[in-house]
Amino acid sequence: MADIRKDQERDELHRAIWAIADGLRGSVDGWDFKSYVLGMMFYRYISENLTNYINEGEIEAGNEGFDYALLSDEDAEQAREDMVKTKGFFILPSELFCNLRKKAAGDENLNMTLETIFKNIEDSAKGSESEDNFAGLFDDIDVNSNKLGATVAKRNANLVKLIEGVADMKLGNYKDNSIDAFGDAYEYLMSMYASNAGKSGGEFFTPQEVSELLTHIAVVGKSEVNKVYDPACGSGSLLLKAAKILGKDNVRQGFYGQEINLTTYNLCRINMFLHDIDYDKFDIAHEDTLMNPQHWDDEPFEVIVSNPPYSIKWEGDDNPVLINDPRFSPAGVLAPKSKADLAFIMHSLAWLATNGTAAIVCFPGIMYRGGAEKKIRQYLIDNNFIDCIIQLPSNLFFGTSIATCIMVLKRSKADNSVLFIDASNECVKVTNNNKLTDGPDGNIEHIVNAFVARADKKHFARCVPYEEIVEQDYNLSVSSYVEQEDTREEIDIAKLNKEIEEIVAREQVLRAEIAKIIAELEG
């Protein structure tokens, strides 16, 4: 039943987004359209979130039938200070999404009205603890941009369509949805505009099923943790999976992430609010994690989940200071300049708590390449930091067909073996992509169960002792340790030869009979 409900909610959300896209077709480039839809969804959400919060408080206090949206701005002002402390922001009743919608079609200055509202929301947090979490949040929704229309009238007409479309989305209470509505909208928008986005679009999003697997692995055996961290957090889907799986209140000190892309950084902060993570429970930073990490004062982290960008360039040994960086120096060598993958691994390990687990999606090349990468693998294996390597199916990620892996790191292991899991066939095909199934007896459960059991299972999982990995020259490719099942049909050669002999004999008889018939006809 839950799966049917989930599919219905997802289909409904997709139809609503498609309807907005259809209404704006030709007016707004797809890649920009994404920011407008998500920004407007956010504006609707925080309006409803604040209204519901105030209404519930008033009704509990005996003020039956109270509705904040109907209050005058003057009367509402008295709640400002308390709301900024509690929620981190404040919105006047006249500036709520529902009230803007009522007047939008008749407002000749709608673009200016929206710009003022967005500025007022951001300004409401200024000088408070939540200031950093709200600064610049609406930057990507440029209501005066030519991308929205060549004239003010056209821009406003498109804004009305956008407002109506977002208002028509049946998003209910975000917390009660069985799908991650915002994350799902984001993924759907990415796939709708794949051709525009190219690789730059795909690298922001980890499919929800992969997030689910990664997070389940990172939290095995834990019912609560101190903090969750993602050094390349994108729009925050992995951090939010931890909130969903553990329960956000069981992440005691909150959610930490860093993101280099400004648009995605803004989306991540929006995403936190959309999932009801209060401003004082998350700290998302905008900077290059490898060169300028922002959370020195917050590490170590008990759970680290990440899908860092694959094989990007970084300064590496061009920067003489990096080899002394406490994150990278223990390996005695830096990840290659053309491939920063293992720099992200070393960074995560350095910030991992003694009792923690890091689960990181990796490009497969780092498991077997030589040079500096081999030396870093050697450091990780000799010091017993690698707990498990999981080979994933190909075509799981939007924008790339590569069969990626998961590396699981731990600082305190019970033994010195490494578990290898070959999950390359753990998927179902959906259109051109592969997908991990969730639910009882699904792909995710199979993989997590194998991870927990840490037992050998033919063609699927194998615990490999340290000595064997050293013999294999520190190669960490799953295929080197888990033999793939040979699904080819076994052929009995003797039986086959006998059948061929019989066919040849029958052929000889037929030839002789045909020759006899021809001779009779000619005679």
C-alpha cells in the first residue's frame, strides 16, 4: 500500500510540475525554470509553515478559529521577535504566499512586489542567529530577469502562471508525505532538462535510492548520533536521508555540509527548511571543501555520507602547503592534481569520529590505479580504515552510466579484513536507467543485510583478510575478490559431438536420396 501511495504522490507532483513547464514553454529556459519553481515552492512552504505554527499555538491557547493569514500586518508585528527566535524568520500576513496569490493577477507591479517580499523575508533574519541561513536564499529567483520575459508585462504574466502552478501542487503537510516531495521535484526537474544541464546538472543530485543505501550503511547499529556531515553536500539529499532514517531529533547536534556551487548551496539551505530542520540544527557552508574547509570547529562527525564529484582537478602538489595539512599528511602523498577523489576520502577520514562510519560513493578507477592513488590506498589498508567496498550497478546516476562503488571507512574496526560486496546485479531496469529497489526483500535490504552479516556468500560477498589484499598489490576492485557467477549454459561436448555426427549422417542419406530422384528424372 505504501508503495502505491508513494507512486500516486510522485505522479501527482510530476504532473503539477509538468503543467507549470507546459504553461511557461518557450518563455523560460529549462535550467532557469528549475530555480524559479523550487524558489516559489520554498516561498509557499515557509508561508504555510509559519502560518500553521502560529495558528496551532493560538488554537491551543483557546483562540478557536484563529487564522494568521487574516490578521492585519499591524497586529501581526507583535509576533515578529518571537518568530525570528523560534523559526529564524518572519513574514507579515499581507506577504504570505496565499495572500500574494489572491492579488497576483491584478498586480501590475507583481515583480516588484515579489522582490520586496523576498527581501523582507531575508531581512527579517538580519542581526539574529539565523542570519547566515537566510542570507541570499532568494538570489536565484530573479523576478526582474529577461529570462522570465522580455517586458515587465510578460514577466508578470509568467510569474502569475508560476504562482498558480505552485499553489495547485498538492503538497499537503511536507512532513507527512511518503515521498521526499522537494527532493523528488528537484530530481524530476533535473531529468526534464537533462539536455540543457549536461554534466553540470547531474553532479548535484544523488538518486534517492542511492541516498537510502548509503545512509542505511552509515547508521547501522545506531539509533542516535551526534552529527551528520557531507563534505560535498549538493542540494542536501544525503543529509536529509539521515534525518528521515534516524529521525531528525536523533541527530543531536545537527546537520553539517559544504558545497562549492552557489546555486546548489542555496538549494541545500532551502531544502533543510523544507524538511523542517530548524535553522539552529544545520550549518551549510559555501566554499571549496578541499582547499578551504569550513567546519574545523565542528568535527569529528559520527556519520559522514557523501557523493563527491568524480575525478575533478584540484591544486594537489602544486600547492606546497597541502602536504602539511593534517587531513592529507598522514598518507605522505597527495591525490593526483587531475583526480581529487582520494583527497575527499582523506578529508572524510580525518573528520570521522572514533566510533563513526563514513559511506562515500567513489569513481571505480581509484580502486586499482597506481602511483599516488595506490600509496593512499596502501595507507588506508595498512592502518585498517577500510571496512567495506561495494560494487554498484551501472546507470544508477543521472548523467553518467559509470558503475560506481561505495567505500565504507571506520576508525575502530573489530578485525583487519575488508568486506567486498558485488551488488552489480542488484537493480531493476526503469527506462534507460537502473534503479535500486527499497522495501522488504529489495536490493537495498539485500546489500545492507550482507554488510551487517559480514559473511561470505558465493558470487555476492566475501570477507578478505589483510594479507590477501597486500598480495593483490593493494587492489580494491570487488571483481578481484568476488567471483562473478557464470550464467552461461554448460555444454556436454561428447553429447554435442554425437548429435553432430547424427546430423551429418542424416544429411548424407538425404543427399543420396536427392541424387537418386534427380537421376530418375533425367533418365
